[in-house]
Amino acid sequence: MKLDYLILALKNLKHRGIRSWLTLLGIFIGVTAVVALIGLGTGLQMAVSAQFGVSSTEILTVQAGGLNAFGAPGSGAVNKLTTEDVEAIERLSSVKVAIPRMITTGKMEYNDIVSFRMAASVPDGIKRKIAYEVLDSKAEVGRMLKDGDTNKVILGYNFWKDDAVFGERIVPGKTILIQDEKFIVVGILEKTGSIIFDNVVMMNEGPLRDLMDYGDDVDVIAVQVKSEEDMDRAKEDIEKLLRERRNVDVGEEDFEVSTPEAMMETVGNILGGVQAFIIIIASISILVGALGIVNTMTTSVLERRKEIGIMKAIGATNFQIFLQFFFESGLLGFVGGLVGIIFGTLISVVGVVGINSFIGSELAPTIDLVLISGALIGSFIVGAVAGIVPAMNAAKQNPVEALRG
């Protein structure tokens, strides 16, 4: 029986043609915006997560405060971190190892093309192995750096791919100039999908310190804690230690101790705020669509008074009349939601592909079946609720007056 209502509702909507499609527009736009935004937001969060390039959840990052929005971490700090800070942090009971990192920008030349690239240091000894594990660094071709590699570097994946910035691939064995000094490329890192790590020049700590005249300064300290349960305690220990060493009070710190989770949470909060704002705007569009359904169904009741009278004359009950118009309005919302889901999903897929192209990652577009199901059910409910009053008006029609009209 319910199937008959749906079939009749489809025929009536098809009969009204362009008016039905215009009624769907508000719900279509709203659902498209919600589905596309959530899909793009998920893809963007995955892309941002890939940029950190840290596979371990037991790593704290310490850097000095400063203006580094357009440079490497810690590059704008007035009071820089030092190797003595590294040694002091490593002596803490909650810390397993502290790894100094120099991350700077320098001039690189190859194939008569000059470009400014980010260079990062690799520590010696046992810390080298830990750094490779934490960064999940492996060689795509060639080999990784070893202790004693003085004028040797390993490059990020983008230097090796087909559309490399220097006009041709840089392969192991080639010689490049960094700050006008010759370095031999010994390997290419595997692709990570990170703008930073896929474009990095990595060299041993000593050569980079000498090349860039670092002295005892350090840009970033990567701290591996003894266990994941010690993260909060280690963070507090490091903050207390550095406040004492740098002679600053609580709330006046000129340094920052952070975790990958904290950074991702910050990004998530920002994206969440943007999503909430767009969803509010999309909800207004859905509300406008619901009002359109009310208007369309009210007009439909007036236009179909004779049809309602005939239906009642041949035995249709008020409830059956109500159900007929109720299903029609619900179907309007459902079709609008279905079309919106299709377009919203296409937009999110194209958007994720665009993100991949921009940052060189390989993120897979995700289709949230729960979101799709919820959007379809929600669209039907919105349409059905919007049609309750017109359906009740239709059910209350007097058959005699309806036939006269």
C-alpha cells in the first residue's frame, strides 16, 4: 500500500515539472554544501596530518619562540635554544633521548638553476637511527646518510620525480651546490606526501652546522619520552627546566613544547569552526528549501481540489489523503537531498584530488556512508515535516465543496 503512495507521488511530482525542481533547489544547495564541506574537511585534516611527518606518538617538539611564519621553526627567535639545552633536557628522568635539529633555508644550485630550499640536519650515532625511525625516513633510491658523510646529502622525493623543479631528475651520484659548496647526492627519500619532507635537503649535523655557521644554536629539539604515559609529565618537566634556564616566569615563556596530537587538535578546532559556520549557512538554505516545499504543497492542494474531492467520493479516508500529500512533500526533500549528496560527493572528491595535486600527496577520497544515510533520511524528514500542514489541509477538504471548486 505504501508503495502505491510513492508511485502516485512520483507521478504528481513529474507532472509539475520545473516547479518541483525549483522547490528542490534550496535543499539541494544545503545538502551539497554540507556533504562537500565535511568531505573536504576530512581530506584536509588527513593532508595536514601528513605534513608533520612524525610517526611516533611519544615525541615532544621544543622550539624557541619568535617570528617564524615565513621561515623554518625557531628561525626568528631572539633567544635561541642551544646544545646545552639539549643536554639538560636529556638528563630529565622522563626523557629517553633529546635530538637537536637544525632546519634552515639555503641556496641550492643544479643544472644551472638556482632555488632556495629547506635543509635539515641528521644527528650522528645512535640518535641517527632514532631520528630515521621517528620520521619514518627510508630511501626510495640510493641510501640514507651515515656517520662520516661530510659532503653528502639525501634529497626529498620531489627532486627525483619527473617534473622536478631543476628541469631534470636528480639521481644518486649527482653533484649539487649548496651555499656554493659541492655536495654529492647519495639517496632520495621515499614519498611522504608532506610539502616539507618531499622537498627537504638532509645532511649530517656537523657539515650543516659548519656550512650555516650555527655555532651551538639549535632550531628544534625532538624529545622522545620513555613511554607514552610520561608525555604530560615530560612536557611539564621540560617547561619547568627551560623556564629556569631562560629565567622566565610562568605565562611569559619564550619557547614552546608541543606534541603532534596538540598540533592536530589545534588544526582540527580551526577546521571545526569553519565547518560549523558553513553548516549554519547551509542550514539556512535547507530552511528556505523547506519553506519552498510548504509553498509548493499548499499551491498543489489548491490546484488539486477536484482530485481530492473525487478521491473522497470514491471512498478515500482523510488519513489516506494526508498520507498522499505527506509522501509527496517527503519525496521532494528526499530527491533534493539525493541530488545534493551526488554533487557534494563529486565536489569533495575533486577537492581531495586538487589537494593531492597541490601538495604532492596520495590521499584517497573518503565517502562517509553514515553521513550519506543521515543526509538522505534528514532530507526526507525535512520535506515531510514541511508538508504536514498542507497535507492536513488537503485531508480536511469537504468533498462536495472540493468537487464544486
